[in-house]
Amino acid sequence: MTMTTMNAHLRERSLTSAAMIGDLERYRIIDKKELRRYVPYSSHHVSRLEAARAFPVRIKLGDNRVGWLLGEILDWIEARKNARAGQIGRSHKVLAFTVSEAELNRIFDKKALRRFVPYTPQHVARLEARGLFPARVQVGGNRVGWVIGELLEWIAERVRERDARSENSLDEVFA
């Protein structure tokens, strides 16, 4: 296999392919730094695309923190690929949960939580104390975790808030 053929093969199997990402992984929130790994645009350009409704809208996670659903980003990339190939792109609605009941009851440890939600353990503890984040579950004497179903519901609430804000802002623009 030549180097060119190998590179083409690796590009085909890149992480940007929605088929490579599991159902649960699609609901993971990614931060600005991780977004840059998928989309090589500046923050300013992403903001312009969001304002033009040409890019998945960010989710407000706190006063100074935003993120995007990985599934929406991957669907946007696929739509761009399809449009370039002359095909019709598909919508990027990812909130129709297709996670099994067993998956919803699984527990994430701190490391998995950090990968799923872009918050430090200290910030998660502050949010929990204020009742703004799903409460941890004591798994063992010195071990805690978070129920995936509760995390997905928390993420869905952030997305609903985002969508309500963007609908209100569109109403103001077209009023």
C-alpha cells in the first residue's frame, strides 16, 4: 500500500465520519478547543456562521462557557460533504435519544464525565452544590459517578434553552 493510498484510506475512516461515533458519543458536549479539531474555523468565523444559521448553534453552559453537541457538528460536516458531492444534506437533529435503557442507567466516573462534559471536577462540584448539575452517586467507599440518563437530560435542557433563545432572537430580527 503506497503512502498516498494509505492517507486516502485514513481520511475515509477519520473521526469526522458520523458512522464511526456511537449513539451515546453523539450527545457529548465539546468545547472550543475540541471544535477546532473537527472544524478549522476561527471563533469569529464560527460566530458569523451561527448568526447566519449556517452552523450548529452553541449551547450556553455557564456565564463564560459554551459548547456544541458532537452529533450536530458531525451531521453538519456530513451535510457539507454531501452538498459538495451534489447530494442533498440531512438535518442535524440529534435530540431524539436512541440510547438503550441499559445505557441510560450506566454510571460515568470522573474521567468519563470530563470527556463527556467540558467541565473540571471542581466546577462540577460547584454546580452540584447549587443544584445546577445532576447529583453524583456514591458507588463505593471512595468512588463516585454520574448516571448517564441524568446527564443526557441535563444536556437536553441546555439544548432546549439554546433553541428557545435562538427562536426569540430570530423573532426580534424579523419583527
